[in-house]
Amino acid sequence: MIVAGRRIQLEARLVTPKWLAFVVPVVSIVVALVIGAVFLLATGHAPLRAYADLLDNGYTSFYGITDTLGLATPLICTGLAAAFAFRMNLYNIGEEGQLYLGMIGGAWAGIAIAGSLPKVLAIPTVLLAGAAAGALWVAVPAFLRARLGTSEIVSTLLLNYVALNLVNYLIFGSRGFFRDPTTSFPQGRTVEPSVRLGALSFFTDKRTNTYPTLFIAALLAVALYWLIKRSNYGYETAVFADSPSTARYAGMNAMWLQSSVLLVSGAIAGVGGAMYVIGPAGKVDPGLLQIGLGYAGIVVAALARYNFLAVILTAVLFAGLRVGGSALQASSDPVPIAIAVVLQGAVLLLALGGEIFRRNRLRVVKVVTA
Amino acid sequence: MGVTAAALEARGVTKRFPGVVANDHVSFDVRRGEVHTLLGENGAGKSTLASILCGLYRPDEGSLWRNGGELRLSSPRAGLANGIAMVHQHFRLVDRFTVAENVVLGRRNLPFVLSAARLEDEVRAVADQFGLPLDPRAIVGELSAGERQRVEIVKALYQGADVLLLDEPTALLAPPEVEKLFVTVRAMVAAGKSIVFVSHKLAEVVDISDRITVMRGGKVTGSVARGEADARRLAELMVGREIHLDRRRARRDVGDVLLSVSQLHLERDGVEVLHDVNFDVRAGEIVGIAGVAGNGQRDIAEVVAGILVPSDGGVTVCGHPTTGSGARGTRRAGLSYVPEDRLGTGLAPSLSIVDNLVLTRDRGFIVDRDTARSDALRYIDELEIKTPGPDTPTRKLSGGNAQKVLLARELVAMSGARVLVVSSPTRGLDVGAVEAVHELLDTARAEGRAILLISEDLEEVLTLADRVLVLYRGRIVHDSPGVDDDVEAIGRAMAGLVA
Amino acid sequence: MNANVWLLTFSDALSIATTLILASLGAILTERSGVINLGVEGMLLMGAVSGFLVADSTGNLWLALFVAVLVGVVLATVHAALTVSLRSNQIVSGLAMVIFGTGLANFLGKPVEGRPRPVVILDVDFGPLSDIPFIGPVVFGHDIFTYLTWVLAAALSFYLHRTRPGLVLRATGDAPATVDAQGVSVTRIRYVHTIAGGALMCFAGAWFMFARGVAWNQAATTNGIGWIALALVVFASWRPLRAIIGAVLFGFSLQVPFTLQSQQIRILPPEIVAMFPYLVTLAVLVVLSTPRARRLLGAPKMLGQPFVRDER
């Protein structure tokens, strides 16, 4: 677009100032808050008060923090899953379905085999089962991609719906293994107590929604970070993500790398689902379906620029928005919980746009027409 | 004879790019009903001139003339509006479309509603007019290279081109398709079109050309008409005489055969890209493969390095057959490969120098970066690599410094690599860097390694190599016995003229 | 089994198909230019809520539809700016749009939650024609926009395959470099078609609100139809007329569980039946993966890739 003989041009930066890496997300958040404030004002709410409430209920009050951390636990997992795949340009959109399958797999292990295992093995077994189930769910799209070149975007997406219906079927549509045999009310069968972890009370006598699985999620993030930074597998994926032709020259197996990354991604999301069983749910719980943690994980990962440690931060941030938002809805000046979702979307859109400034510089260039 | 204005003419055209004068006061013209070939190696400036003639580039000095009137071309579209079209070496076609759809795509004044039947008729008419067998309904993605080229030519003719510039037209064609192309060219010429061939394959174009103009180093070095074309002289003009004719090499002590290539064949998409390649490289010698770019250099390098699997034949490294062992297996047998594409293949651009140093090593479960880091610091010092530090991403290094990293890794570090394959090691480097690289290769030879040097820079090959092979269309067409090199013979071989 | 019930189901299916067709036509236009916009779900909801709000305050259906289209234009422009001009990752941008759009729609719709739709799109009255057995309710029992949608699909098919701008559009998705070499602006083509696509998506949402929706209630309003529309594009091989077939199939499979339930028939559990459309699409994806099929029927070759011209 040329206006008044001048055109705005993007010029690649030679040196990327370090401070930009922080400034862009921060500015995105600030601008998103401003946009949110506009919508709040337009619908007759007081933005500052709403934000203060949001902050309090999401982050600073006791129940706020604990609820946030509780919601962040599975969100960290889906965020890690997305980051792991997306940094290799593999678009696993199916974290949602892999999460559910992880829940199913974990519940199966918790019901079927946990009883015959010593307690110290029970929980890891459930987690592994969840991981396996999640990996299984992404295996078909991974295979299609490797063998036939089918795009994983649509295939993983479609399987989300199949997974959703599967969960519904297991609880509402059938009377099988996963149903609670003690009641005709449609709910899941509870797992062995040995695989349950109680909520953390943080040295108080209050009941919170934070579970020790939070630490497992954080450990997972650290482990993945270490894996990518130090291991050969992490090295090879880094090379491949940067330059597939270099990977070919070095004799790396592209198909193996891509397929394995997808499988690991699915497994991580599956672990999140299993954590849900170990922590709050204790069974297959369709209630998990409502929250849309899979898609949110992608947003969390994108905002963290696919850095595994940063995912912990962004997951907590987004969880806090949700929690604070839902509290807002119930407050004296009810603001729809949706404001939290609006803010999430706005932050991401802005961060995306802002990313361009990290890599490029704006220049106004005089255009001479021949 | 009255002077008829040339169909298209360049007068005193000069074009500069950073660091090089691509065209230096070049004059060239083509007449109606004529085939005029621009002959030269890669980098001679012929592609630049062709790009100027069709409007892709604008000359810094000089002017263009068409049928007696001066011409200013601001873009290829302007060129087309003046009846000038270039057919590029790498086709710009939409695979999914039919031939007819591809041909009409560029036409500006297409009607809003398209009638497939009418368009097909129009395209068929143009194709038939010039004897180009084409099915307008065929899907382009399913056509052979020769057929796709025909589509590109018909596309140019359909849009009213009178002057066609064909960039390396025979490069992607098998010999029978080359014949078909020439039939087309004769038909076009008979209809009064002007054809400019841009090529290095003298052997192929010598019969079809009415005139041949040779370029070297951005200048026109000579021009001959049909009948005057002395192949020997043309090869000389193409390759140049600045190289010492009297090149004698001290006899070296060479050792055992460390790299052996026998009866290599490589097929890709049904086309044979390497044919019956045989040669050996001994310890303490540099064997150079000369040739113009695009004759199979990369394929040879990648087959020898184990990245590509040949359709037939075998590679033996230090006595071990490595065919089919893959890049890693070949490396373990004792071979090191420096590819011509530094930053897109040899190095991972966003990764640091340290990370790139471990690329071709055996890494184990955890990557040992500590050793790599101390190595990096050592190389930076010894090879005088200019960089802020070992953690700098390699894409921030200049060409010369990136090449030093690459050579440090493949040459210096890999002391166990008795065989070295090096492709175009000094491309794009400044004089100082070139010298440094040549020194490293000399040292490697003195250490008793076997080096295969593949380079499009003939001077480099002649300077460094003990034996010279010439690669043309995937075949070894010249193999000099050793000490004395017949530069003229080499030049002829590079142009495709084999005795 | 009552034949009438099945006919009614089929008729309902055709109706739901309208939303699907409109949304996927929008996605087809966008993707044919090489841009992938995953934000359909968010756009549908935004179209629905903005239409609802305008109709609620003005009572004017046409104004409501117009505003919905406008909203689609604005949202799609944001996506285009991010992906075409700023070359951001198209997948992430589309997902962000889903989240943003969904959130904003819920937010704006909260005050009117549960309120019945203020205006209704009525079926066209064909008089005695709709009493014809079998054909009647199926063909003649719909509103004007459903018929217009079918016409639109045919028109877009014609546009895509038989007009010059359609040819250029198809070329842009497959080989933007070629189009660029002809001096045509790839950027302009992508913007135009992304925005047109967005307008259709939001219109689809508004239509759904007034023709099918009962009241404003997010969960029930579109319920994942946006994602189905994206899968539908693949099923239809990016061809508008095939989108109709796919949409009817999908619509049918979405309706069938309800019918089965109301008729107390249980061949297979409804949840399993509900899986079918997705599994069928997956199967189609596999079939489309042979090289020839991919070449002819597959995605635009450069779908999702930002176009950068090599500067000379």
C-alpha cells in the first residue's frame, strides 16, 4: 500500500534486542486489557473494578491462587504437548481428544490394574497408561502424515470429536466398564484409592482445588526442557525444525523424527488427562469436556513461544484469567465470564502481531514510481 | 545489404551487483528469424544479460533497442507487452491446471467467463502453428520435463512474443527431447521469431545456432556465425586463457586407493542424472571434478557421501563398501563431506557454532557440548574465525567465516576422516578467505588424505587438483592422466564436445 | 418406521446443512487463495450474537444480517492482516480468532441469554407445492436463504472454474510465485477472498440464529459446526458443489441421532452414530492422499504458507 508516495516496509533486523522478548508479551497484555476495558465500558461495567476483582479472584486471594493452580495443572500439560509439536511445525490440534483419551486410559489403569500393584507403582502406572492412550490417539494422524502426507491439522481435529463422543458414550451411552456400578446415575466408576492424591491444603485447614499433580506437571516441563536442551533427541529435533535439509545432510531420519514428535506430543496431553483422574476427578468425568483445555493449550504454547519453562507461566496466567473470570460472573456486578476468554484471545492476537516487531523493523520508505 | 534493425538489441549494457560487475559494456543483438546463442559458463553474465533483455533487471548503463526504437522495460510484464518473453530454466507452471489453463493464465485481457473449449482451441491453434504437439487438456503435473517446456513456450507464443529467450533450455531435457525442442525452434524461426538461447552446452547448440556469442567474466569475448563456428576456439573463449597453459605439477607420492566409485548410475523421476561414473581417489591426492553447474555435481557428491542411494553401482570408502549405509555409515567408514550450500545444508543457520560442530559427530544419548565448546574456541583462534563468540548463530557469520566453521568441523576435527568430499568450497568468498581454504586443502593433502574436489570454478580445480575429471550431463567425459593438463580439452569437454 | 419422520429428518438436515454450506463456502474461498482460517467457529458465534443484538434492539432482520456480515469483514481483515501482511503463523492466528470470537460472543450475549430470537426467518410459502408427498417438505419447505445458498454454491463453483478471476484465484493458492510473476497482486487476492470468506462465515452464524436457533444460548447455538465446516472443505476437495453433498451428509448424520431417539430406535448408541461424520471424513482424507488425487483434488499447494517474493 502506497500512501502519499511513501510505503511502510518491514525490514529484517540484524540484531534482536533481548528486551523485545519481554516487551512484546507485556505490551500485548496491556493492550488486551485496554481492548477488554472498551468492551466492558460499552456494556455498562466498570473496567477498573472488574480488573481488580479479576486480579483478586484469579491470582491474589487464597482460593484464587489455588483454583488457578488447579486449573493450570492440565493446562500445563496440553501447553507442553502443543509446544513440543508446534516448534517442529507439526500442528497437533488434537490435544483435546488426546486429553480425554488420557483420562480414559488413566482411569482404566486405575480401575483394572492399580489394585494389584504396590502403591508406589500405582500412580506412575496410571500416568503411563494415560500417556499411552494419548499417544495412541495421535498415532493414526501421525501414520497418515508419514505414509500418505495427509495434513495432521484436520485429522487430529476430527479425532477430537470422536474422542468427545467416546467419553459421552462411555458414561451416558453405555453401562460398561467405566460406569459406576453402584448407581444408575450416569457417572464414572471411581478408581482405586491408591492412585488418588488428596488436594493440597498449604498448611491451612481449607479445602483447595490444587493437587500434587501440579508438581508433576511442573517437573514434566523441566524434564522436557532438559530433554530438548541436552539430549540427542532434542538436538536432532532442533536441527530438523531449523533446517530439514541440514538434517538430511547429517543423516537424520525425518520420518522418524516427525512421527515420534507427534506421538510424544499426544502422550504429554494424555498425561494431563491421567492427572485429572489422579487429582480432582478420580474417574472418567465428562465435566472435563466443558473447559476446552486442549485448544487453550495451543494458545498457552504460542504465547510462551514454545519454550517449555515459559509454558508454566503462561498456563498459570491463562488459568487465572479463567478462574477470575468465573468469579466475576458471580459477583455483585456480574461480568460475563467470557471476558476472560476475550482477554485470552486478544492477548494472543496481539502477541502474534507483535512478534513481527521482534524480527523486523518498521521503515517508512519513499517510493519512486518509474 | 540494407541494414534491418535488429529485433532486439542491447547496446553497451552494464549491470552491477554488490561486489561484481555482471555485465560490462555488453552489446548483443538478435535478428528476426534467427537463433542467436549466448554461450558461457555460470557466472559469465549471460543470465544477467538475458534478464535485462526481457525486463527482469534494469541496466545501470546502456540501452535497449527494439526494431530500431529505444526501449525501456520496467518489468517482465512490460517486456511481454513488447513481445519479449523469457522461458526460465525452472518452469513456473501450476501443476493442477490443464495445459490450456496454464497457457492462458498470463493473458491480461481474458474474458470474464472462460469457455474451456474455446481456450483449448486457441491453445491448440498456437501449438499446431509451430509444430508443438500438445494436448491442451492434459494436466501439467503429469507431463514430462520436455512437455512442460513446450507448455512454457506455447505460453510465451500465445501472449504474442516475437522474441523468446530460453534459459538453459536443454539442461533438464533428455537427448530425444532436445531433438524435439529443436524441431520447435526451427518452426518458430521459420515464422520469423527471434530466439536467444542462453546455454553452456556448446555441443548441443552449435548446430541450431545462426550466431554464437561467447561471454566470460561479464564481457563479450567473441562472436561467430554459423559455419565459422570452430568448436575449439569457442571452448577457448568460454573457458578463457588466463590459466597457465603450461601447468606442470610436481609428481606426488600417492598412496592407496581410499575412495572408489564404480559404475554409478542414478535415476530420478525416470530421468538418468548420473551415468556410469567411475573413478578412484588415492591418499595424498586431490581429484577435481570440473564442469558447469547443473550437470550432476550435487548428485555425485551426495551419492558418494551416502545421502543418496544410487540406482546402480557402488561406493567404497577405505576399503569398506558404503553403498546404502546412509550418511552416518559412510561417515563412520572415514568420509567427510563439505556441501556447497553452506548455510542451508552444511550448517543449521539458527544454531550456534558449538551446536553445529556436533552435527556430524557420533553424539550418544546426551550431547557433549563441553568438548565442542573448547573445540570451538580453539578453531576460532586457529582459523581466525571472526565471530562474537562460540554461541553465535551461524547465520550471522559472513560467508567466509561460516565456511571456516564448516571446514573446521569436517576437516580439522575429523582427523579420522581419510576421505574428504568438498563441493564448491570457495563460492562467494573474498580473496583472503579463498586462500585460507586452499591452504587447508593443501595441508589435508599433505597429511595423506584423499580429497574429491567438485567445483564449478575451473581455475580452482586446475590450481588444486592433481587429476581433473570433467562432468557433463552426469557423465565423466574427460579424465586427465595426471601431470599435464590439456586445458583446451577440458574446456571442450565442459561444453559437451567430446572426441 | 414412519416415512414422514424420515422425510422430516431429511428436511431438517438440509436446513442445518445451510449453515455448513455457507461456512464452508467461506472457508473454500479463503483457502483457495492460500490462507487457512481456522477461526470459523468464532466467526459463526460472532455473526450470531451481533445479528441477535441488532435484531433485538431494532427488530429489523435485514439490518441484523447486514451488521453480521460487517462483523465478519472486520474479523477477517484482522486475520488477513496478521497472516498475509505480517506473515504470522496462520494456524495460531485462526485458533486465536476462535477463542477471541467465542469469548466475545459469549460476553456480548450474556445480557440476552435465554431470550428467544426476536425475529424469525420464515419458510417460503409455496402453497400447494409443499403438500406434494415426499418431494414437498424436502424441496419446498425451506426459507429463502437456503435456496439462495444453493444458488450461491453454484455461482461460486462457476466463479472458481469458469471465470478468469477464479482461474487466478486457484493459481494463487497453488503457485503464488507464478501469479506474482504476471504482475498480479497476491496480497490483494488473499485479502479479498479471506474477507469475503469471513463475511460468509458470519452470515452463516446469523442465519442459523434466526432460522434454526431457538434462543440465545451459546452452547446450543453452533456446537462445533464451525470445525465441521473446516473438515467439510477437505471432504469437498475445495469444490463448492461438493460442499453441498458433504453438508447434507453431515447434516443428516447430525440429525439422525435425534430422530432415532425420538422414535425410540436404538440400532447403535447415539454417541457412536455421532462419530460417523468425522470418521467418514477421515476416510476421505486417506483416499485423497494418493499423488494423483492430491494433485487434482487436494489442498491448494501453498495453503498456509506466507508468500514472500524473492527481491531482485
